[in-house]
Amino acid sequence: MAVIRTSLSLISFGFTIFKVVQNLSDAKLIKLNSSVPHFGIGLVLLGILMLATGIVYHGQFMWRLRAIRKGLIAEGLIRGETPFPPSFTLGTALILLGIGVAAILSMFFRIGPFG
């Protein structure tokens, strides 16, 4: 959950910086300095990378946890009547990853729902 929270902050803050500077530049209120949009893009990319790493770690953790549970069931130490529920956290992280990728694509190519 901490990875989701932090990556969401990075993605949204980076996208906001990028769009504000872009809109001010389009309105000719400021002269565009390339370092500010690049900073926004960097924050979004960092958020996406952090989220993707968190998804991999979460998947590995759940896989190990399920393997340990199967071993405990086989040894008769626990009952295996109730399965693990699907990971709501993983689903949320995957949706956020899709939104982050859509945001970065719109930043680079000015396409999609955020262009």
C-alpha cells in the first residue's frame, strides 16, 4: 500500500507540473524552459518504475505465501478449506500502472485521454 501511495503521488505531481507548464507556455504566459517539463516527466517515470517494482515484489510475496500455505496443508498443520482471496491491492496497482503509462504516453505524444 505504501508503494501505491507514493507512486500515485509521484505520477500525479509530475503530470500536474508538466501540464501546468505546458498550458502556461501554450497561452504564451511563460517562455518554456525544457528542464521543468523534463522534471515532470522524470517524476512520472519514477512513479511508474516504483509501481512496477512494487507489483513484482507483491507477486513474489504472494507466490511464496501460497507455497508455504500448501506445505502447511500437506503436513496437516492447517485446513485448506478457504482459499486466499484475490489481491485487491494488486488489482489497484495494475489499474494505476495503466493510468501512469497512459499519462506518460500523452506527455510524450500529446495523445490519449490526457493529451
